[in-house]
Amino acid sequence: MITSINPATGAEVVHFEPHNDAVIESALQAAAAAQRSWRQESVSERVKLLTAMARVLRSGKARYAALVTEEMGKPIVESEGEIEKCAWNCDFYADHASNYLADEPVASNASESSVVFDPLGVVLAIMPWNYPFWQFFRFAAPAFAAGNGAILKHANNVPRCAMAIAEIMEQAGCPRGLFATLLIEPSKVASIIADERIAAVTLTGSTEVGAIVAAQAGKALKKQVLELGGSDPFIVLADADLKEAAAIAVKARYINVGQSCVNAKRFIIEESIADEFVGLFCAEVANLKLGDPNNRDTNIGPMARENLRDGLHRQVEMTVAAGATLRLGGKPPEGQGYYYPPTVLDHVTRSMTAFREETFGPVAAIIRAKDADEAIELANDTEFGLGAALWTRDLESARKLARRIDAGAVFINGMVASDPRYPFGGIKRSGYGRELGVYGIREFVNIKTVWVGPAKAPPTTSPRE
């Protein structure tokens, strides 16, 4: 059974019977057939679908945002921002796909050759609950523009969001069969990956699930893009603007109730200014409002699931038991819903749980470094490598330090965020492949060399003569 539970109350909203094998077979067959036709369309025709997707998203923003808030607890203002960002991404690729996918001539004395970008086929998209619309549309817009089809297997705690995505695609005029949402249990995924009608797989989720899907796709020799966990460092050096850094740090940690792979999680502060930064940071955190996610002044809603809250609390207790200082929060409130207060742990060291594990919720770990070199070393002392932030007024030094940080993105004097204009993804156990930007649209294409030799004139006489 696939169940939608309101995390603000813990009450079941609705449940669904999973799709059976006949529905799965029908979806795969239809997608393969539709994609064979879709790939023949010009890019300029394909991007009309993206423009329509953006229009439908914006016209239904209030309803779609309410679904996000009810199914996974995101504060309503942030849910509205998520829907708008999806529309922006669709518009971005509608504007840029033709250039990104244009044939590239290759200079050669012997030929008039080029590199062309052909679609791979139908992509299985395994998507998470924390950004239930954004994670799909950031993949889907470039994938459809490139000529691919898609099958969505969404997280099972956001089934109504998954169904709303199917509704959006239908209202936008998506060719029949080119896209389908499947409400299925995880046990069905392996056979879908192995199916010859699936050409590639994209997954956003935990590192543990990513390893399983990578093994399944690898066995079938199918392309994968994996965006997995993260324990992003937020490095503040002694010459940084501390007031601004602290304000942005709070947003970087607590947006989406701290449930994002690219939330800042480990705050690595140069020792000489650490006490001042912690004071500024805690003062900002104390102003955050925990409560009903439908209230427009709420900053911290419930966590998405009860087991996630319980796991986070275990991490906090273990870190405090190991010697960290609990500055704020650290105790689940009484009453209904899966709430956890914004929490600050100070004097965290590299052996502690909050340093070594990803803390997927509203908990900040403060780590103190003696200088910039130790800060970089601490930042890299993790199995993850998704994003990183670096705060300093010395921009020349910052650019050099950024090259030493093991991450898919480094934001200098800013907050790590995904943006349609820039490639997004990680290294190490944060995954591989890229989404967004020109590199994202080229993940699910065949980068094909077309070599053209000189044309020869036809013979003037037949071979017999």
C-alpha cells in the first residue's frame, strides 16, 4: 500500500494500491513507441512542450504548493518557490536547448565532420520526496528537449505529488505515452531498469539507495546520473563579513527544514572568530519560527517522516554524548506531528556523529579550525562531495582555495543552490553525472561523431566498358 501521511499531524490522508505488472508493461510499451516518434521532432518543436509545462505550473502554483506542504511538510512559502523554480527551469531550457543541442563542427583537413546529440530513449527517473516537483522537472525539461521519454517512480510518501506531475504533463500536451507516473514499491524497480525499453536511469536520493540502483543499472550496462547525499561544509574565514555570513548560514542550514542534500551541514569556522560567529548564528536561529507549515510566517515545519525525525534525534544525542555543546534545540516538542526544533551543536569534532554522518534535518554542527588550511582539510574529511560554501573577503585567495575543495560546486560568499544555468552534481559518495546547464542536457544523449569524407564524382562509363 502506498500512503500519503500529513507530517504536521501524523494522520493518513489517502492510500493507493500500487500499480500492477500489467500497468507497468503498458507504460513501458507506450513510452518506447512515443519516444520513437518524439525523437524525430525538431528541438524547436520539442521545446513548445516545455513552455506549456511552465504555463501549467504557474497557473496551478497555489494548488501544487499546497500538495507539497501537506505531503512532506515544507513551509508553504518555500513550496510556492519550488513550483516557480520548476517553471523557470522549463523556460530556461525552452530558450537554450536549441543552442545546447546544435551540431558542433569539428575542424579537419580530411573531412567535414561534426558531433551531434541524439536522444538515448526512455529514462527511468527515481525521485525523492524533499523537493517533489523540482527534482523531477529539473531532469524532465532537458530530457524532453533532448528527445527522450520518461517514466517516473516517485518516493512513496508523496504519491499525490507524483499524480499531480502526471496531470501537469497531460495538461501541457505531452504526447500520449511519452511520460508516465508509476506508483510502485521499490521491489519493482530492478525489473524496470533491466527492461530493454529503458535506456538510462536518473536518481536523486540517499547514497545507500544510489549504490543499489547503480549496481542494477551497471549490470544492464545502462547510463546513470546519481545525485546522492551530502554533508556540505560552510567555511568561514577570519576576514569574512561575519554578520552576513551568519545570516546566510542560517538559511543555508534550515531551508526546507534542513532536508536537502545541499543544505550546509558542517559549519567550519576559523578559531579566532568562532565565538563571535556562533553568537550571531544562534541569535538568528533563535528567531526562526517552528509551527504549522501552512502559516506564511513559519520557517520550520515538520520533518517529512517520523523515522527521519527519530534518526536525527539519535544523531544529536550521540554527538552531545561525545562531548559537543548543545547551544539550541535538541529535543522533539510534545504533541502531534514530526517536528524537530532548529538545533545548534558547538565544538563538534571530526570523530563525532554530526561530523561523520549526513544530518538530514534542522541541525547545525559547528567545527572550529585553527586556520584556512585546516578548514579545507576538515571540509574534505568526508565521504561526500556535493557542494561547499567559502566565506572570505580575499577573492583571489578564495578562488585558489575553491580548487582545493572536493565538491561538485563551491559558492564563494554565498549559499549553495541549484540553478538552471550551472551544472549541478557531486563527486565521491555524493554521486556522479550532472544536471542543469549545458552539461545536464547532454547527460541523456548519444554524443555521436559524424565523419564526412569528400564526395567522389560518379564514373562516366560503366564497369563493363
